[in-house]
Amino acid sequence: LEMIRCLRKENKVYAADILSICFAEAFPSHPKKVELLTALSQQKSAEEYLVELAKTMFPDTGNSYNKDIAFNYVDACEAYALVLPNSDKSPEFLFSAAQTAKLLQTWEKCISLFDWIIEKYPTHPKAENSAFMKAFLFDNDLKDTANARKYYLEFVAKYPKSDFVDDAQVLMKNLGKTE
């Protein structure tokens, strides 16, 4: 409840709304539930809210995106996973947030979101994707061949039957080489 109040004070409306909706779902008999839900501009499930927010990130059919909404989307996805960590959708939303953070080139945020998925949801399919994407981010975006190699090796060791193992091995052989 304090976090919701702080987020509203900081004008982080989307994250505060998601926290409110998720709080009401997680604690259905809490006395503040009605107050939290009536403060919302729209009455939707958290999942519907996040899907709509994601759609507004790309206002036209071109490749442009709304940077402010993208940052809000990342915050809102994190808020969802914080309050509903056991939801089947949490690793999905965290992965989407990580991809959005990559688009925003907020590398530390992207890596922390991939790590969150890998550590908290190790058997979810998005954990495998996150492990590969983390290595690929170090390789392709950060040009950090030492860490790229380290994370590719971790990926191959942890997911030896993954469809991406061959890709990881090829990428490791070509680390540091020009395209």
C-alpha cells in the first residue's frame, strides 16, 4: 500500500494502477481493496491493462514507439510480478518488459529482468529464452565478449537440449569477429 502511494506521488500512474489491481486480486478481503479499485480510471484485469498498455506503446504501424509509455510498461510489468509472483503470466510479462528495456537500450534493466526470470522461474520456457538473450545482449549490444562467452556457456550447460544451443555455439565461435 505504501508503494502504491509512493508511485502515485511520483506520478507513476501505470505501475500504481497495476499494483492496485494486483493487490486487490492477491488480498480480496483487504479493507483497502474497494478504495484502491475506485481510484482507478478503468476497471480491468491486470492482464488486460498490461496488454492494452503494450499496444499503446506502438501508436502507428511504423517502427516508432512511445518511449514514455515503454518505460511505464516496464514499470507496470515489474509491479505485476512483484505482487503476483506465482501467476503464470509473471514470467511472460517480465520477458516482455526485458524486451522493451532492450528496445529502450536500458541494458542494466534488461539484464536484471532476464536474471529475475532465470532465477525465479527456472523451469518456465521464458527462462531458457532469457538465458540465451542475456548472452546475446552481451555479445551483440554490449560487445562484451568475455561475458558473452560466459553466459553462452552457462546457457548451453543449463539447457543442453534447447533449440538455441547450435546458435549459441556458432555465436561463441564468432565472438569478437566482424559481421
